[in-house]
Amino acid sequence: MLNSSSSTGVTSLRSFGNGRPRSLTYDNGSPLFLGAGKNVRGSRSEPPVAMTSPTVDITSDHAVRRRGIEWSGMGVEFVQATTHHRADYRFRSPLHLLAAYEHGVRREGESYVEGVARSTLRDIAKKLTVAPAGHEYHEWHEPRTLTGVTYFYFDPAELQIDSEENLADMLFAPRLFFEDATIWSTATKLRQAIDAPEGANRLYAEALGVVLVHELLRLNRGTRRAEATAKGGLAAWQQRIVTAYIEEHLSEQVPLATLARLARLSTFHFCRAFKQSFGVPPHRYHTNRRIERAKAMLAERKHSVTEVGLTVGFSETSSFTAVFRKITGQTPSRYHRAFG
């Protein structure tokens, strides 16, 4: 299920055999996966096979240490900051993501989950974040104390749960830095189960994973696609196709009529449904995505402010600066210099 998209160069995710638990392969080349009561080394008769689905992408190649494991429909990964340098975290995929921040205070930073307001909260210890499938998750940290976060990945197409609700039909609500004692307790038990020195019982870990899913369903109170559409929101397939089109045409003017056609709705009903799903109108969503792309380019320091503005669709540097400042609170030049 999982594939490391990190540029850390330290770990990569692999699978072992048909239906066997999977794990991270460490830089010494020795794969570990969840066994029945002990850690089991991979054998030559079961060569690793590359996985295809993404994990959180972390841009800094020296700021974190990662380890994790997966089984059918679910994966767990612990990410520990190892320096006080800035690190950026990004994720958008067909998987649901739950982040449990075990410890960490940041000097500076910003967190974003598509559909909810941004946060610059400094003390993020004991907080939880949910990025539903298809929603962007992006945050950056300059740690005051080293951050440790556990990521739980849920594949709605593969995960089997004993429930009247079909996980593949659920529209989870995005949430940023919330607290829930029940979810936190189960997430901690699962993290400890897979991280035990003597290894973990596979069935116990899988059972905890199912419990965690049920608790997320309880938190979300199960809004089905059809119900969401009836209430005015876009169905999951409509969200995916529309946001993908916007990503592919960030530097262009995207007509509302084009997006409405893709969603098979009238322009009026599309605008109302889009705002219901994402919390902002289509034009503002498009602009926000442009600025996010611009921030990523400015952080790379490969292009001038003018070049970045033109690349993301602003014909004048002055208009780019005005929009960038309105959304981020600082000018693109100042943001660019911060990465010098």
C-alpha cells in the first residue's frame, strides 16, 4: 500500500510476499516486518517489491528519522525530527491521513489542511490532525523542541472493517489540531504495539487499527457521498476531478463553466456545492493553490520573485505581491529571503 515519497534517502517502503505485513527498509538494507511476536528478517526467497501508494513527503534530507509498517489497507509511520532546521511536510493522495503529534514545540511554522483555516500554533504536542483522501496536507516546522509525529494511513478501497458504513463511501471532515482522548489512546497503543522492542502481535496491531477506524467514523458521524451531495456538497469523484483540473491549470484563468461541466452540474449549483465542500469559492481556492505553488518555488530559491509570479499566472509583479501578502501576511521577497 505505501511508498515513501520522502527525499530523505534514509528509508524506503517495501512489501514482502503475498498478503504478508510490510515495513520500512532501513538504510542498512535489512527489512523488518511485523511478525507473530517477534521481528522477522526478510529472506532471499521473498525479495522486496516496490510499493505504489504515497507517504508524507518531507523535503529536508537531514532533519528527520522515519520508521513504519503496514498491512492490508493501513500503514503506520513514526517521524522524529533530529535537528532544529526547517522541514516541510506534504501529502495529498487517495488515502485518509491521521497525524498524532506526540511531542514538539516550534519557534515558527504553519499548518494547513485543505478545507479548514491555517494554524500557526506553536505547541502541537498531544494534538491530532485529519487530512481526508484527496485533501492537501502541508505544514512546516522550525522546531524549538524536536517534533515527533505518528502518521496513520487508511486506504478506503482496501481496508476491511466490520461496520454498516462503507469506508469507501465516507466523506471525512478535514480537522487540524484537535483533541480526542479516545482516539489519542488507541493511536498511542497502536504506535507502541508496532514499536515494541520484542516486536508486536500482528493480529493485535490489526485489531487496534480497526478500532482506530471505528473511532474516526464515530468522530465524523458518517456522512455518505449521496447525503453530502443532497446537502449541497460535491461527491468525492467530483472533488477529485475538479481539484485535479485546477492543479493542471494553475497559471491559467479557469472558467467556472468548465469546472461545472466536469462536475456535471450547473454553474450555480457547482459554486454552491464547491464552497460547501472546501469552505471557499472556486476562485479563492484557485488563488490559494497558486500561492501555495509560489511558496514552494520561492523556498527552492531557483527563481526570482518575478519569474515565480509569472509561472503561477500573475502578469504583473505588483499584483502577485499584493495577493501573496494578503494570503500569507508577508511579501514574496521577504518569504524568498527567509530561505537564504
